[in-house]
Amino acid sequence: MSLSLHCQGIKVAGVIEVVEARGKIQEAFGKPVGGPPLLAARQGSIARMSEAAGQKRIRPSGGYRGLRSFQAATVIYDATVAFCDRFVDKRSRLVDQMVQAARSGRQNIAEGSRASATSSQTELRLVNVARASLDELLLDYEDFLRQHGKRRWGKDEPEARGVRAVGATLVNRADRPDLGDASDTAAYAAWLDHPDPAVVANAVICLVHQANYLLDQQIAGLERAFISEGGYSESLAAARLQARGRPAPPGPGNQAGEVFPPCPQCGGPMVLRTARQGKNAGSQFLGCSAYPSCRGTTNL
């Protein structure tokens, strides 16, 4: 009995300490504490301190809702869910495969855009995954037409040109909404709501080709940006050198004429290296370009 009372006393004391701590934090942030509210308060405080200090993220991220590729992939996802619900046997594995491929095409564009803040390579990989997922979906629609003896539209036929024309008007529209549930599906209702599954499948095929073209352009742009500006690691290393009063290293994203400090041992040129093992694996440092004959290093 005494042990039970003792444990209960400890529990009550612990609760009192938590309540008191929450009260102090609430006074500091001016809003209720606990779970998401506390996290929001902390994030808001950090954001305000960053703004006050004039700090900005090294590389921007997000903005995927404004990408035409994401908007097209959203229509494809919505249209595929509706197509499977109307024309594919609910017991078929094809339903899940088509819906997941369409979803992957959309979600990976968004995830890649968010990942761009810290990894150009991750962004490129995810956008390529989106492209591959839409290719898989394209084959499913082509298989549906072939297996059901339906005609596939040629790219220069009036129906295909009509679908492409709608896409062109959406690209040039200036009043695009920036809402989480926004979709251009209604603009394609003449084809996507058609009772003939062949019309719907052909329309989605046209949309997938449009989305793939946009993703190809997006991937090429990301590759050019990586070559000319470097990735997150290069940008971070340059920022760290500048913050420590050293000139930034030459290379992608840096101005011509900027150089590394000389090797502390032989005075030769230094290069940016990444530790591959040990407790500092993954971190970057400056190493002598004459390695292994010279093992001079400098921490960033």
C-alpha cells in the first residue's frame, strides 16, 4: 500500500511539473501549449527570429502547385480514379495498379519540389520517378484499348488536337487558383465524362503525353541548373566559407576568380572532398589536390 501511495505521489508531482512547465511556455509564446499548438508556436518564433536576422534559406523549395506538370498530373490522377470506378472490374488488381501509378506521378512531383531545398539529386530522382510512373499508366490505357478492340487516336486527329488545345489555354490562363483541392478536370469534361470508355482512355493518353513532355522539360531544366549552380552541398560549403571570412571555392554557382586557401602543408591548391568513412562520414573538407603524396587538409 505504501509503495502504491509513493508511486502515486511521484505521478502527481510529475503532472504538476508538466503543468507548471506548460504554463511557463504558454506565457513565453502567448498561446496554448501541447502537441501541434506548441510546435506551431516554436516554428513561428523561429521564423520571426530568422526574419529579424535577415536570414534566408540557401535554396528555395516548394511552389509545386504552380507547376503545369503538377496540374496536369492532378487531372490524370482524378480521371484515372473515375475511369477505374466506371469501366474496370473492382475485383481486378488493375484498379489498384492504375490508381497508384497515377498517384505516384502526381505525388512525386510535389515531394521532389519540397526536397529541392536540401538535395538537387533527390529532386531529380523523384521527378524521374513521376515520369516513369506516368509511363506505366500510359501502357495500362494503351493495353485497355488494344484488349477491348478500341481505336487509338492519332496525335494529329481532331479529338487529340482538341484535348491539347485545352491544355494550351490552361497554360496561358493568368487567374489560376492556388488551392489544395483545385483541379482542371472540369475543363476536360467533354472527354472524361463521355460514356464511351475508349474516348476517356484516349483523352487520358493525350494528357499523359502532355504531362510527360512537361516533365522532360522540367528534368532538363533541373539538370542545367545543377550543372551551372551546383547542388545543396556545394551551396552550403560556399556559404560556410564565406561566413568564416574565406573566399568561396570556384565551381558551379560561384563567381570566377574565387579560390580555395592553399594547402597548409605544401602550399598547393586545395579541392573540396567528402569524408567517406569514420565519425565524420558525409561531411565535407578541403584536401590537397596532390593527395596521396600530400595529406594536407583544412576543415570547412
